[in-house]
Amino acid sequence: MIYLDNAATTFPKAPGTLERALERYRELGVSPGRGNHDLAMRASDAVDEVRTKVAAFFGAPDPDRVAFGANATDALNTAILGLVHPGDHVVATRLEHNSVLRPLHHLAEAGVITWDAAPFDERGVVTADAVEALLRPSTRLVVMTHASNVIGTVQPVREVAAVCAARGIPLVVDAAQSAGQVPIDMAAMGISALAFTGHKSLYGPSGIGGLVVMPDLEIATSRFGGTGMDSASLVHTQSYPLRLEAGTLNLLGVLGLGEGLDFVSAEGVAVIHEREAALLTRLRDGLGALDGVTLYLADGELTDRVAVLACSVAGVHPQDVGAILDGDYDIAVRVGVHCAPLVHRELRTIDRGAVRFSLGAFTTEAEVDAAIDAMRAIAEPC
Amino acid sequence: MADTTARSRVARLVAGRSVYFDDEGFFWDPDDWSEEAALELARERGMDGLDEVQWRVIRFMRGWYNHHGRAPMNKDLKAGTELTLLELERLFPDGIKLGARVLAGLPNPKTCLD
């Protein structure tokens, strides 16, 4: 099988990572931080070890401000719900995934906030000027994706952060697609909080992600429950990271994330990115040369991209393209609107969606060439 | 920002019966399908009826759906019809999803693929 759906989740995972995570889970798979037996302490230490890796990976100073959750959507909900108050205005972008759009829409429908989405330009970039133009005196939060999950463009987060910092507005970044593909240094880039998921380009399992919070930002608790601390109190623990965690952690997921981070760190984010950018360019050039294939915002150098390419075939429904690639060529891609409806509205593909190819650390040139050949056959006139 | 993407259904007369369809032309209720309805929908698409191969595809899809409670997966469809999916795409003027699947009266896969 040729798996080109890595933006949904990377597959396969790096050799040995799942096995090592499972082996450690077999050794210390108890509830971390609960009880005073040694195994609970060892499990807690293992979790803290991964918090430290995550903080270092993203250039954040305090591992205690790495709060684990289920995925990036979970982390974004934690950030958004913990930062807004009635009457606040929020700015997002038209590149956002539903992980941002739906919480904001929900809050707006409930009459809690108002919000606007900054447009992207002909390059697929939301400029700092576009964000700044939407800021109001009541704007209390800017939340934006670091890289589009549809067109792959990496956004000028550093410039947006500077605009936000000048007004004292926190910037929350959705790094679901970029973490592991693009170097991220929260301190240097001015990111206030960063949501990530483990199962994409961090090569961990699904069901683990988190929110990394800089020391100058306070996020209110929005889910409440057991933390293993202050158990006699009815008030949820307010120290980090437990302030943003409720209930028993996904220990196996945390261990798998740690293994994935080790893999990515050993390979090197810049090396992975360079390799994938070369393959993406090969794919873009190959598909771009086919009559009947339309590429979306894929011109020019592809170095400022994650390895994602969206396209369509004239006269063939994107879902049929996906079915043919799968059934006839054993090639897995993602079709539809990719949980990013505003992007597809702008691309005028909202009715039928598009075909998305997404590459990973284990994608080869031969697989890219096979995908181009398959698309050539599909696009060929009857 | 307003949400304008809610799905809707409309009723119209097909093969002498009032039938609900969704906004992409899929039967709202697969049990409303009949061979007469399939033929009428085919003619609406400019097809000159349905030939033997097209009927074989439609009957396979409906048989699978009735037995398994869901549409055949891609490789099941290929094996069961003994056609490549590219051949299937070209067998129906509107392709696999909006052609074969609609005419077979299977549910719209939209909700699980978006």
C-alpha cells in the first residue's frame, strides 16, 4: 500500500517506537501521580520526562506548563474556553480547521463572543496586516494555524505574534500539521500557547496531544475533576499542568509520544522537512503537468510548506478519485473538505471538496511517481 | 459567521411515488429505491436506460448494502463487479458516487468522508 494520507495521521510509525512504548507501559502502566507507591511515582516520572521533551522540542521554558490532552482539538478547546470571557472578540483565520472554527462558532452562537476570520492571500498566507486589520479594542485572543491542513502553507506566526504582543493579546497557535515538520521555538516566535497532537508528524499514537503554555499566560480551567492533588478540596487544582488536566492521563499515549519525539529529534525536523519538500515538489511538478488536474495554491517554491497538496480532476468527483486511487492502485489519500470549510469556500471547492496528498517521513520517490502515474490514468480523457 | 452548510431534503415524484432526496440527489431512505426509480433517474441523466453491466453493478451494490448494512468498500466493489473502479467511473456518466451509487439507491457517503 502507498500511504499518502499522513496529514490525517502518519502511518506507519517509526520502527520500534510503539513496541518500546508498550514495553514501558507493561512495566509501569499504573495511574501516574496517584497514590504513594513506587510504581505510581515511576509512572509520574515517566510522564514528566515526556513533558520535558515536549517543552524542549517547542522552545518552551517550563515543562510544568505542558498539559496533556487527547489531541490538538482537545488542546485548542482548553485554550479557547480558558481564555475568553463574555463580550470578548476573537480573531482567527480562514485557514483554520474545525478544531478552531467550531469552538468559536459555538461560543458565538451562545452569545459569549464575537469573532472574525482573517483572509489568506493568493499565496495561501494570512499576513500580519490581515490579522491586525481585524483587531478591536475588545479583542482578547488571536488563534491561528501554523500550517494549513489543506494547502500546506506555513503562516507568518512570528509577525502575527509581534502584532499581538504590541497590544497585549495572547496568540494561540494550532501546530497540528506543523509540529515535527517545521521547527518551532515558542519563545523566539512569541507564541503564547501552542496546541499539538502526537499522532501526526510527531509519529506518536493517536489519542495524545497537548497544550504548551508560556509563563506569562494564565488559562482558566474549563474541565474539572480528579488530579491526584488537593483531593480534599472541591476546587480543581490550580497549579500547572494539573490546572488544565482532569482525570487519569493516557499514559500509553504519553510514552508513545515520547518515543515519537525521540525519532523526530534524532532524524532532525529540518532534515525531515527538506526531504518532504523535495518529494512534494516532485509530486507538484508531476501532477501539474497533467491535463485536467487542477492544483490549489501550489505555485512557486514549496519550502515554506508542510508536505500537503490539494488538487482536483476535471469531470471526476474527488470522492471517486479517492476511491479509484484506493481500489485500483492501493494508494490512500484524503478527499472531502478536510474539516476546513472556510478554505474550501475560498478555493470554490466547498461543494465537492478536493483530493489531498500528504507525505510523511517514510514516503519514497517511487511512491510519489506511482501516484502521478495513477492520476495520469484517472485524468486521461475516456 | 453564519453556518450555511446544513443538509436538506426535498420530495419529488419518481416512478409514480413521492420520494425524498438529499441535496446531492441521493435517496434519503434507501428503502424508497426501486428498479423503476433507477431507470427514471438514469433517463433524467441522459442515459438511454441501463444496460446489463450497469444493472449488474447496481444489483451488486444493493445486495451488498442489504446484506452488510453499508456500501461495499472500494476493493469489495472491484472484486464484486469484476471491474476496475476506473472502469466503473466511466460506466456511469456521473461516475461512481453520483452515478452508480445514486442509481443503486445507497446512502450519501458525504457525512463520513468530509
